[in-house]
Amino acid sequence: MGLDFKGRVAIVTGAGGGLGRQHALALAARGAKVVVNDLGGTLDGAGGSATAAQAVVDEIRAAGGEAIANGASVTDFAAVQAMVQQAMDTWGRVDILVNNAGVLRDKSFAKMDLTDFRLVLEVHLMGAVHCSKAVWPIMTAQQYGRIVMTTSSSGLYGNFGQSNYGAAKLALVGLMQTLSIEGERQGIRVNCLAPTAATRMTENLFPADMLSAFGPAAVVPAMLVLAGDDAPTRTTLCAGAGGFESAHVTLTRGAFIGSGPDAPEQLAAHLGEVTDRTGETVPGSGAAQGLNELRLAREAG
């Protein structure tokens, strides 16, 4: 096995079932010591019980691996800090964080209660922020870290009834973009995983004959690559049913329109040229947009 996690310590949030459970089992099977975090709530985030996390820990231990259970809600920064301290007290380091915890509160935007919008942002986005913030100083001190954010095609490309979920999931891509830049010198690599999987969260969306193909285990290879020693950084891998793709935020070459009084009309007239994807690039950072605009202005001048 090329991807070896012996000596590594991983925290996987939302690991009591579905994707998170598969992530935890796979990391443990390849030698990692795993903190199995799960609030044990319902799909919409209600309630809480540590039994789901403990069951996965028992499974890992029965297979000869090392794991501990943690019931912290990722929305509670103090509880998240205590979880990270628990990992440090037990094993002395944290190498890998898989931000997987999530909830759903699907409704069309017209019918959605703002409380449901905020909760989904709080769990997916702030949950990942809390966990990443808690492990960041440890990973910096070690000069080693791997953080995997769980994004979604709903965030990358939109999905009816998921404005809250989509907003949170694309926000995680933005978080990853900057953390990967800031963590580079410290040996911290940060990536996103966009899974397509039939889990408790999504099983109703799949045709019956494809349910088994889209099992959560099919997503795990992408997570292992993003969490491994040779992981890329600033990469969004998409995975499902044995297929893998990568997603990118690109910048077109654009066109110089100027800023004169008729610029709005000129832009409207040349919009096709501005949005033409021929020769588009994947910028190394946000500064690339300004540099491209500088190029356009200089060429026009």
C-alpha cells in the first residue's frame, strides 16, 4: 500500500456514519490513530448522542486499530478545542483534519427560515473554521498538516432547495484557497473534497440501481490522496462511483473596455468576448485578477 498513515493522528468530524465513518475506517486501516468525532444528532442537527462515534471506535479497535470517540459539536469552539486537546493528550500530535460534519435544512429560498440558513452555515462553514483554527498552531509547530474540507457540487454549481448548503459549501472553497496559501511555508496542505455519495443525507436522490455504486466508500480514495504525505494543496477533487474529477475557479483572458461614459454599453456589447473561456487560467492567488487587468490596460494604452 503506497498510502501509509502509520504514526499519523487524524481527526474526522461527523464520523459516526456515512462518509465520515468510511474516512475514519480507511485512515485507521492504513495505520492512522483516529479521533472519531460525531455529535450523534439527527440529519437536521437536532439532539446528540455519543453512541454513533463509539460504535465506529469499537469497529476500528476490533480490526486492530487505535481510535477514541468525541461527541463535540463543531459549532462550539471551546468543545472543539477540548477535542483537539484530547487528541494531543492521547497521542501528542494532530496530522490530519477531515472536516466532514454537516447537516441539511433543505427548502427553496422563498420558503426558507433564516434560522435554518444560519444553522447550516454554522455547522458546515464555522464548524470547519473552528476545527481548522484549533489544529492550526499544532500543525504550524510540527511543520506538517493536512486539512480536507468537504465541499459539494451544490456549492460549486448550485442545486434547487440548497441555497444555505450551497453557500456554506462554496465558502469552504474560499477558506481552502487562503489557508493553503498561508499554510504553505508551514508544511500545511489544504484541499477540498466534493463527494457524490448515497448516505443518510442523500440516499433519496439516487436511482435504486445506482445506490450501491454511489456508496460512500467510493469517495474515500480521494480523501486519502488529499490527506497523504504527497497530497497536493489548493486542489478540489470531486469523487463518486469510482469516477474522479477536479473543479477549478478560473479567470478568462477578458477584454479591455475602458471606463468612459459609454463603458456600460461597451461592456454589454462585448460581454461574449469577456466571458469567452478560450485561454482561461486558474489563478495562483486573488492578485492574478488585478495583474490581468493591468495587462489589459497596458495593452490597450
